Amino acid sequence: MTKKNHTLSTETKMAQALRYLDKETGAIVPPIQSTATYARDSNYEIKKPYWYRRDGNETTSHAEKMVAELEDATETLLFASGMSAATSVIDSLNPNAHVVIPKAMYHGVLNQFQTYETKKRLKISYYTAGNLEELSNAMQNNTSLVWVETPNNPDWAVTDISKAADIAHSKGAKLLTDCTATPPCATKALNFGADISMHSATKYLNGHSDITSGSLSIKSSDAFWEEIALNRKLQGSVLQSFDAFLLIRGMRTLFLRFEKATENAIRIAHHFEHHKLIEKVLYPGLASHPGHAIQAAQTSRLFGGMMSLITKGNKQTAIDVARYCNVFYPATSLGGVESLIEHRATVSGDDFPVHPNLLRLSIGIEDVNDLIDDLEQALERANT
Ligand SMILES: *Cc1c(COP(=O)(O)O)cnc(C)c1O
């Protein structure tokens, strides 16, 4: 029986790019708006809402509406990269603001915070990702921002978002979550109490490794959000319309891609969990992972395709596994349809706290048997 006046599900809306339909032509795909400037009307008034490309355009706005639909947000801003989204937030903090961030996290964001601290623009206290007691102890009465990456690079520690929100809010601080590894088809961070939900849309949201983009979403606007929006406009870090077009196209298949990546990842995690050449599999989808129960609730059991393998042997064994793969690409990044493998310590540098034998895997949507066979032959070769 068809229900009357039922609202369409987010899955339907994503597949249809929010039911886009050009009334004049019947076109069902949103066009790329390429103009850099917009003419005034006959009264010499600006035709709202657009006036100049640096402040946004129709294509980018359409992509923003799709992300907002996924996030259950009232507003989303898209940036030219995840890093420019993160930097806009950091830039918008008051001078000398106190922030609480994880000791290990996505290395670009960590470096950015530390650079600002070196320039005496803010003060940092650290906690171990996933450890709410340490997070609580790191809070001060004047803390302005708590940064949570969950699941957290590169060991996929899980942080309980609603508990982190309570801790942040008890001191009047904002909670920002970076749930790039579980996009909002799985984790709607704002619904768990995050004030700002950030994503590198370069990753799962776009899913085809052919743009960089970042998103920030909120439920209620305030002076801080307006500062971030102004920062984007003045820095010119808005997502450009060609890239927004690709992002729209990518998001149409987000649900399918993410479900398949999860299915593949679960198979791979189970296959290697008790493998003779593997020390440990770090994947929140495994019952043995300390964050499993929280993550099951925070993702509706869509654990995603990100995991790390700690190989037996030494650092060189791990590097050899990565370079002997023929199906996995030995490349950085994550969340694309193609699987990637990366020796993390090579990328993050010697100062970063990461196990020397850790390989980060981004599981794509290929035939899972090809992926398992590839890892098997690479492990075999690296150990002979
Ligand atoms: C990739 C990534 C970023 C940075 O995003 P870019 O689009 O590469 O600038 C931030 N956080 C996490 C968790 C990421 O994986």
C-alpha cells in the first residue's frame, strides 16, 4: 500500500540528487554553473543569493543541500578540501583559545593545530582518542573547542559522541566531530550531539578519488558559524562548481558503495584476524575491537571499509607487503571505490605515534576474493 504524503527516505533523495528536475527542459541532472559573476537586475539590485563565485554558486549549493540531507543538518558549507574546512574552523577561534584534541589523529589536522600553537594563536591539551576520562581531565573552564575524530586514524579507536558532547558542553565548549571514515549514511554526528560535523568529502562522500572537498554541517547557526562562513568567503576556499558536480554524482551512490565496502571489509577482517602472518587486525566491525559496541550503535552497524593490519616481522616486512600488492594501490587517501594500502609510519613521519608495522587499508568495492588473494600473496612474498 502506498502511503499518502509520505516523506521520501534519504536513500531515495540521494539517488535522485534531491529529485532534481529542470522545469524548463526536463533535465534530471543538476548543471554545472560556471559563471564567476552575476549581473544585477534593472533596479541595480543583486539577485540573491549569488553575486560572485567566491561566495558560492548553484552547483555547490545543490551539493551542500545533499550533504545537509545526509547529516540531518540545517546548514552545510562545502570547502575546496577537508583541510580547508578544518582550517576555517581553527582560524575562527578567538586568539589564545584553548582546544582539546587527540594525541594521534589525521596528521594534517594535528599539524595545523600545532602550527597555530607554535604561532601562539591557541593552546592545546591532548587526550588519547576514545578515552573519555582523559578527555574530561584535559578540559579547562575556558576550553572553546573539543575535536573528536571517530573512528580515529590510524587504529580506529572509537569515541562515544554523545558522551564527548556532554563533556564539551559542561564547560561551554563546542564539539566538532570528524567522522570521515563513517560518512553520514552511517554516522549522523549532529544527532549524537556534535555542534559541528566535519568530513573530508574527498573520501567516502565523493568516493571516486577524483576531487578534494570538505564539509562542515550544523543544526543551529551562531556567531562562530558566521565567522567560519566569512572565513570561507574571504579565503576563497569554497568548493568550485566542477568539483561540486562530481561530488553530487558521487553522493548518488554513497549508500551502495558504503554498504559494499563494509561487506568486503568484514570479510577481510575475519579472514586475517587469526592469520599466521598478522599480529593484529584493527577494525571496529570486529567483536574483538574495544569500540565495537559503541560503533555498532553509532553507525547502525555500517562499520565501513577502513581498517589497519599490524604485520608480524618488522617495519620492512610491512613496507614489503604494501609494495608487493597488485590489486590494492599503494597510495594514501581513503573512501574510494578502489582499495588502497599504505604503510602509515612512512607517511606520518617519525614523530607520529604509530606502530612501525601498521598498514592502513581502505577497502573498496571490488570482488573481495581478489582483495584477499592479493594480500595473501603479498604477505607470503614479504615473509620469504
Ligand atoms: C583526508 C582527511 C582529512 C583531510 O581532508 P582533505 O580532503 O585531504 O584535505 C581530514 N580528516 C580525515 C579523517 C581525513 O581522512
